[in-house]
Amino acid sequence: MTNLKKLGLSALAGSLVATTGYAGALDIAGAAKVSYVSKDETEVTGNPFSMTRDITFSGSGEMDNGMTISYHQLLTAGTFSSSGLKLDMGDAGTLSFANGTAQGHGISAYEDKMPTANEQVWDDLDGEANGLANISKSNTIGYGTSVAGANLSLSYNPDAGSTTAESSKSIAVDFAPVDGAMVFYSMADKAGTNVNNGTDIWTAGGTYTAGATTVGLQLTSLDLAAANSDVDRTHIAASFAVNEDLSVSWGMSTVEFEASSKVDQEDSGFSVSYTMGSMTVAAAANNSDNVGGTSGTDDTHKEMSIAFAF
């Protein structure tokens, strides 16, 4: 996003704390998106038009020891939502505290790794981000560093809901084996309401870019505590940059359920986007068969949008 305005915070901070020598800078950026959605005839859609608007405040500054601290706060529809604080310690890595955002640490960093021009094929169909959406990103501590050319990150989310519940934690690693390629693996232990009903999750995959084409494969497995409730998802996708402004993509995913009473869910879809300066026009058409493993229960989602960044 193009910065609306950059403000030196020194004057403001100086008026509040006389001992502050340098407080860094604040960037303000915004986005607005108008969408038209078409769903199944059986779904109650209401008004097909909607609008989202976000303003992001990003601040950063350098400490006396050379470390850099940064902060961002997202304002959505007039309400403060996700925020994050990150300390860049140079060769010692980065330490983060996130509230509603992944900050690039742990398994949540791999929700949307597959190439796409607009939306992933499961978006607005099953509410999952490749099976990872249920990992909490609120009040999460993260750490990331580079080891022998690989990026290693950890996340930890203490549970506060019950004295008997576990905490959510994850570890992730990614590296580039060759130019244009990226391979990743992550595993997580998602807390349940007690020590016996948590969820073990792992995801692995990679992307490869050759010229204007990018392809990707991601496998995700959820091992739930309840009997016969495990879920596996396979997702493949490809995108193609027609030129600097126009991109198209295709993707499909298969969700396999351990329960014998359920059949495989099949998702597929196409996306396209065209950028004209600060405006992007996009469209997506996604379809899902056997939603939730129920045979004959299908879902479609078609969307057109115009977004502005400023």
C-alpha cells in the first residue's frame, strides 16, 4: 500500500515524555474494497453488495543498541482489531507479540502459501485456511531466526480459559533448495478445553516459480482427539502473470474425512485480478462438492470486487 502520510513522532513523543530522544516514524496506509457476491439459490444472501475498509498504522524505531522495534495496528470499519509488536535483534533473530495476526511465526504463517491471483479455492466455502484457521493468533508470542540458510520460527499461545487446558504451540521451518523454489514444514499442538482434547496439526508443501508461472502443493493433517474425526487436506494451485498488471490462477483441494459415514469434499476455483495503479479489479469463482463430507451437499461462491489502496 502507498503511504498516506509519514509523521515524525519525535515532536509528539517529546511533548509526552521529555526523556525520549528519538521515537521513530509512523506510516499510515488504507484500503477500501467493494464486493458483489453470488451464492447458491438455497443460501440466504441478503444484500449482495458489501464494503470493507481498513486503515493500518505502522511505527518503527531504532534502539540505542542497534535493535529495531516495530508496531502495527489495524483499524477495520472504525474498530481497532489486530495488532503486533516485533523486536528485530539482528543475528539473534526476531521476537514478536501478536494479537490477531500471525507476525510470520509458527504454523499460522502457512495459511495462504499457495499461489493465487485473488482468493484461495476454499475461501468463503468451508471457512478454513487449509485447516489452519483454528490456530489462535491472539496474544501469541513468536520467535524467528535463520539457521544454515533455513528460516526457523516458533509460536506459543498460553491458554487462559481453564486451569486444566494446555497451551497452543507450533514450530515451522522453510528454505529454498533451488532458485525459485520454497519448501516448508510446520507442526502444531492446538489447545483444547483440557489436556485430553487438543488437536495435533502438521502441514508441509512448497512452491516453485519459473518465469511468469508459479505452482504449489500443500498437505495438511489434523489429528483430533475425538474418535474417527481426523481430517486430511491436499491442495494444489497454479498462477500465471499475463503481464505486470494481469494475473490468473486455478486451484483445487481435496478434504478427506476419517469417518466412514463421510465422503471426500472437493473444492476448485479460478481467480483473476487486474491492477491499475492503486486500484485492483478482481473476480473469483469457487465451487465445493460434498461440503463437510456430506454427499450431495454442494456450495458455490462467485465474487467480483474493486479495491483501492492509498
